[in-house]
Amino acid sequence: MMQPAAEKPDNLTVQHITDAITDAIREGRLAPGQRLTENDFAKKLSVSRPSVREAFRQLTSDGLLLSQPYRGVSVRHMTRREVDDLFTVRSALEGLAVRLATPMLHADISPLETIQDQLDRAEVARDLTAMSRHNLAFHMLFADVSGNTLLCEQLRRIANNVYWLQFRVLVADEKVLATNGAHREIVAAIKQGDAKRAESIMIDHVDQSRQLVQALSDDHFNDHAS
């Protein structure tokens, strides 16, 4: 007797699940170290367990989740060193993204100016949630405009991994609002068509973010003995 074929996860369903988990981690609804189960998410999202399993696999590959034998899947909880390494790579890649995107944005600055206006409004209103959302859009715009698919993929993975920590920085220390000044400097450099200067400002800006994240208390990192 033939066995029924195993259900094949639907790509759109898997994407829906990965987006839901990513958003929950970004917003702190899923905490670093928290264990996740296929059954819970299948029920919560009304999807199949194979689809959840594939979403877990993809998010583990991206570094957002951690899969361990006998322990299952959990939200990845990074050490200070791992976070520092991510920011080092992010700095170089974001600088490259700005350099590649400058000629296109110099020709049509309107998409960047729109996001910058939203950032400025959030800064004035001291709206930390809006600031965090528009900040991500600002940084990802350069990779998107560059047209380099690999660069986009890598930066999106890094952004997902450090977003939660950066959001904690926003909540913990409002002086991060002052970092919006670097955004305005980048916009000004791009308006002048100065890709080298825009790249340099971005690299320094990302390093400033690294320092703010590293200033968070130890309970945000997984440096304790296991």
C-alpha cells in the first residue's frame, strides 16, 4: 500500500511564518533564549507543522534562531563578541552599499529624503518606535538601490540579528535620537554626489551604534557560563 506523500511546505506560507517570527523577535515579544515549538506556531498561525519546520530551518540558517540537539529551537542569544563581529561586518557592508547607491540616489534623492523626513519627525516627537522603524528603512534603502542581491540578503540578515538589541538601546537611552544627525550628513553628501564621504560617514555611524549596543547591561548578552 502506498504511503501518502509528505506535505510540501508552501513558499508563501513559510514566508508568512518567518515574517511573523522575525517581527516578534524585533519587537521583544520573543526574547533571546526563548524556546520555540512547531506545535505552538502551527496552532497560533493556523499553518502546518512542516511549514513551521521549514521556517525554523530558514531562520536558523539566517542566524536568528538556534537549533541544538536535545534542546530544540530557540531565539538566538548572542555574546558580546558575536554582536561586535556582526557590527564589524555590517559597517563594511553598509559603507559599500552607500557607495554603490550614491550615483542612483544622487540622480533621484526623493526616496531618501522621504525617509529622512520621517526620521526627523520621529526625532522631534521623541517617538522611539517610529524612529526604530524608519531607521531600518533608511539603512536598507542603500542596499536595495544598489541592485546587489547578495549585499541585500547579507545586510537584511545582519539587521534582523541586531534589531532587537538596537531597539533596546532606543528604549534604554534616548540620546540615540542624536544619531539622526549622521543620517542628515549622509543625505547631504549624497546630494553632492560625494560617495566617498557618504561611505565614511556611514561607517562611523554604524560604529557609533555598535558602541551604544555594547554599553547595554550584561543581561542583554549570552556571556554567562552555560
